[in-house]
Amino acid sequence: LQEGSFVWSDSTPTDFTHWGTGQPDNTVSLEDCTHFWTASQTWNDGVCNTRFAYICKTTLVAACGPPVIPNAHNVSAPSGAPVNQTAMVFCKTGYTPTASQGVITCLSNRTWSWLSCDLPQDRTQCTASEMTVRPPNGAVYCYSSFGRSPTNRLSWTDARDACRRLGPKTDLLSIHDSFELNATLGVLNAASAAYGTEDFWIGLND
């Protein structure tokens, strides 16, 4: 990456920033990673191997929905089974049947079963310990903080990797508008008080 050109670790656009006064300043020529400093409620560039607490962000996927199957029919359909019917989805949240995607089966109750769901590891809801964030763009995110104990705080790279190990569509926090910024401040202020630290890695780095 070009020095001074900050990008998000989750590859989303760098379309919003919230730097503190005079930041980023790359004071020791090694400050390539960004942390949120709760004392000033702003971002600062820091040395990447410093061990800080961190915030992870998961982008949820939409739950399986019933697709419309134009001119659907099945040669083994029971007598009177409807055609041109909206398919019913029979699958558990986060589970994909092993059968081929797109196979239509006519059920005995005269409805259609459509084998098409989210990938097994994709998440459709946040856990009780996470903050659910619903920005105006229609997306749904889960924010979670880590590093309560100093021994559990990580370098920027290790924090990024720890977030990614939580599952797909999960990375260090990226922020794209003032709505997400305010939601982040809610998480950070609570975590800062609980953890006794003012510094939290986010996903911006150069």
C-alpha cells in the first residue's frame, strides 16, 4: 500500500474518516494502523505491533426467502398440486441441504420445496453479547469488543486475524458514516469503562 493511503481491512471503500486533530501523523514513521482513542472520541494512527483491545464487525446475510418459480411443475406431483406457485423454503437457519441448489420437489401437502439457503457458516442474527447495528443503507451489522484483560489484547494484525476466525463476513471494524460512528461510540465507551483502556484497534491501515 502507498504510505498515507489508508484502507479498510474488509476491502470496503474508505468513504468516511474521523481522525483526531493533526492525525494521521505517522510520528515515528511506523504508525500504519488505526485505533480509536476513546478519550478524544477520534481516530489515531499507531504502531501496528502495539497490543490493544479491538472491535470486530460482522455483516449479516438475509435469511432464506421463498423464491417465485415461474411455471413450476413436477412430473410426480400429486393430483391437484398447484403450479406457478411461490416455493416454500424448508431449511434451518444457517444450513444448506446437500442436494443440488435449485431442485424443486412437490410435497404431499401440495406445496413446493426449494433447496436454496444460506451457506452453513453465514449468520442471520447477532448474539446476545453483540450490538446489532442497522444503518440507513439497509444492512445489518454485529459489533463486538475484545481485550478485557491486558493479556488478551493483540497487535493490529493478530486482532484482524482473530476477527476473521469468528466466521465469514467478519473483520476488524470498518466505519462508513456518522450513524455507524455513533453506534461504535456506544460500544467503545461501554467497553472502555469495563476494560480500563482507551485504545481499540479498528480496520483502517496503510
